[in-house]
Amino acid sequence: MRINHKQQELIDELFNKVKEKYPEIIFQKLWSNPDDPDHILINVFAPMEEERELEMSHYAASLQANIHDDYGYLFSILPENPNVILA
């Protein structure tokens, strides 16, 4: 996966804004969406209650949409939450 300077700047800005509001998240890695190599996924460790994770996802989605509208880049923050029990 290749990331240009502007993409890295926007990824850092996105992560930092989300982390400012949800300080418990921890950056893990970047990777390309297997279905769309231009869509960059930002994997974060998010040890929080499920409701807070949903709030964070909605907040991040708004920021991600703004980046897509303004710059055309697709980024998504993907939380890995050890507190969520999968049925």
C-alpha cells in the first residue's frame, strides 16, 4: 500500500481528532480494503462500552465523509473492541 504525503496528513488529522474526543483509542495499523485498494482502513484498539464505540463510529464517519467530499480520499476507522461480545 502506498500513501502519499497528503493522505498521511489527513489520516493523522482524522485519527487525532477522533482520539481527542475518545482518548482510549490506540492506533494499530493501516491497511487497504481488500475490495477497494483506494480505501484505506485505520485499525484502532478501542476498549470501550459498545454505546461509546457506536458514538465514536458516527463521529468518525462524519469526519471521514468530509475528507472524502473535500479531497476524494476514502478512509475508515475500524475499531477493535475487546469489550464487545459477539453472538
